[in-house]
Amino acid sequence: MTSCMKVLVATASSNLQKLICRMLQRSGYVTDEVDSAAAALEAARTSKYEAIVTDMHLPDCCGATLVNAMREAGVATPAILLVEAETPRVREAASLLDATQCLRSPDLDRLGQIIALARSQDETADPTVSREA
């Protein structure tokens, strides 16, 4: 039996969210959509996801703060930060937060590849480490 490949998408822009979800659904993923960091954190703590895609600009905090809160809550799910510009400073900040990848919003066609890579890396991780709080 195949497990459901579920991705949480947290963005402030409903247009961007719809675009991301359509792309992921065409690639076989099931998506849950939220529009705030608080809702994303709650979903990440209570459901299992293959990946979490978050915008850097959420209405209640930035995506980096969300990833930090997830890690502090024990959520180890791969996180992909959508950024306007992928600078060395942004990549360094993402790395410090244990985000899996930064992705420039215009490069969304790479999203499926990045999630697949994150999944394969996660499968080789220590199986004793819990992905949920």
C-alpha cells in the first residue's frame, strides 16, 4: 500500500498558494493549505507531511521564524522557504534554521524535484529521530 505524499503549503498570497498546490497536485502530492504561521505550526505538529513549503512573508511572522518554531517543537519535516532572492545571507540563515532548501518564488518548477530530494534524504536519516512532536 502506498502512503500519501502530503505537503503543507503556508503562504500569505492566495494566488501563489493556488499555483503551488496545483503544481504539487499534478505531481501526485496531496496538499494542505494555510495562510498563517500559527496555523502552519499547528498543522505541522498534528499531521505528518513529506515537506512544508512556506513563504518568507506570512501575516503573523516570517517563514524563518516559523521554521525555527517548528524545530523547537520537535517537528523535523523538511522545510522549503520561498524567497524573493536567494542570496548567500538567506541561504546561511536557512541553514542555521535547519531549513531544507531556499527556493526563489519564480523557480517553482523546481519544487517537485526539491521535495523528492528532501524525501530521499529524510529516508536515509536516523529512523529513531521522530518527525512529529
